Amino acid sequence: MIHKVTALVDATMLKGMLEENEIPVQILNKKDSSYLTFGYIEIYVPLKFKELADSLLKKSLLN
């Protein structure tokens, strides 16, 4: 896991940004289905892309 967010829209935007940079991405939704305020949506990339993905996420989240 390289990042976790609470909103699906945030996860989708980050996934799109990573895919634009040719990084394969998987999203795992661990939010509670009854109480949407509990849990996170986790973003995963293959290990060989982790460093690049971390760098892109940090740059993206600073803006």
C-alpha cells in the first residue's frame, strides 16, 4: 500500500494520475458498508513502481 484515503473520488483521482504515468494501480475499498465514516480506501502499486509512485503522490498532494 502506498497511500490511503477516505473518499472514493480521491482514490479515483490518484489512480488516474498514476495510470497517466504508466503505473499499474489497484484500489482496495475497506470502508464499512453500513457506516461510511469508518475505514479507508487503500491504493496499491507493484513494488518496482513504489518509489516513483510515492514521488508522484507527494508532488500531487502538495498542490
